[in-house]
Amino acid sequence: MSDDGVGFDPEQPPQDGKEHVGLQLVRDRLQMVCGAKLTTQSKIGQGTLMRVLIPYSCDETAGSFTQTKAPSH
């Protein structure tokens, strides 16, 4: 996902007195559910790019996955 909005500094949450945990909660949830990862690239004034990297397959154990090759046709 990407946008060309105002962007933000992913290393520094806004200093507005509020707790900013949204991205970390999403990262933790993706990892717990299936070993997926969220990457964030953003710069103030240049927009944001976020990628969700999902393994090919997951087993029943949270956070555990195996990569398999896609079937060739």
C-alpha cells in the first residue's frame, strides 16, 4: 500500500501526548498469526509505503510457517 500524503517518521511517534501503538500491534498480530511481516517506509513530506510479506503457507502453530514452491504448469 502506498500514498503520497504527508508521511511520517516511523522511528519517532508523534509527540502529542497520545499513545501510538497501532503499527506495532499490526506487526505483532501478523507475526503471531502466520509469521508475516509488515515493513514501513515513510518520510515526512514524501508519503508512505507499507508492505505485508506473507509466507507461502502456514501450519496450525501460530508464528510457524513453511515456504513451498508454487505448482508449475
